[in-house]
Amino acid sequence: MDKFIEIYKGRILPICARPGMGTTALALQIADVYTQNTDKAAVIFSPRLTKEEILDRIVCQRLPFDYYGKVEKNDLSEDLQKQFASEKEKVAESKLQIVEATEMTDDGIKQTLADSDNVGLVVVDCLDAFEGRVSVATLEALATEVNVPLIVVCQAKRTVERRLNKHPKRRDIKIKESKIPYRG
């Protein structure tokens, strides 16, 4: 984890795929593991998931078997409910800062990070859902300014599926009214 943080310090790390491929799960797991192994906080901005939904997803990732389907169906025994509640309390008290960013803009993200202490990682999930209120240029400047890795989850266009090798290219990233700049 330390090597990952050092490599991406002050930079954007885009995680892109088609919806339902686990991009949000990966970003949340990185943030959770980071806060468990360091003394710094991870700030998660999500315009489409509530704080409760994010907490549930992180708890389900921590527990030993597939809780997510059982939680969605409300199909947990009393013992499993207690175990889930106990783990959820631990996650809620951890150094994860979850921000419901439904109407958030560039300035709101800047202000939230300025008001946060000891931040070591920032996750923006899902950039497409901000509908142009948050720009990649601002996020790049912000990553450099706060000197932490900034994980940005975004969707990929369907053009990837039409290729024989299915390898995505930077132009396949689907971001409304902005593009992640190409570097090299």
C-alpha cells in the first residue's frame, strides 16, 4: 500500500470500466485497506450512493462470505445481523470520511478537503454522476495541491466491447463535458 500511495501521490488514478464491473467496489476496498493500515484518513465523494449504502458495501467486503445479496434481500439471521452491525460500527468509527456529494461542485470538494484533517487518499465515485459539476482539471490541480492520490471512478464507452482484444484506450473513458488528459 505504501508503494501505491507513493507512486500516485499528487496524481489522479482513473478506474474505468462498464457499469457493474466492480469499479466502485475496488475503489472502496482500496480506501478501506488504506485506512486500516495507516494513521491517515480517506475521503470518499459519491454523488450516487448514500453514506449508508457505502458503509454497507464496505462492511460486506470485510465479512467472510457474500453478505451483500443477503443485506439487499434483508435475509440475515439474528447472529449475522449482530455480526453485520458490529462490523458496520467499526467501519463508521474508522478514518473513512464519506461525503454524499449529490449537488457538490469543484468548490465543494475543495472546501471539504480543506476542512478535513490528515487526509492521505481521496476517492471520487463516479465522476460521470457529477454531470459536469466537477472537472478533471480541477481534480488534477487538487491532487497536486493536497499531494495525495486521487482515485476517480468513471465509466468506459461501449467501443471497448467491439474490439477483438477488449483493451480499453484513454479515449474510451466516458466523462460528460470533460476528458481525462492524455499523458504520453
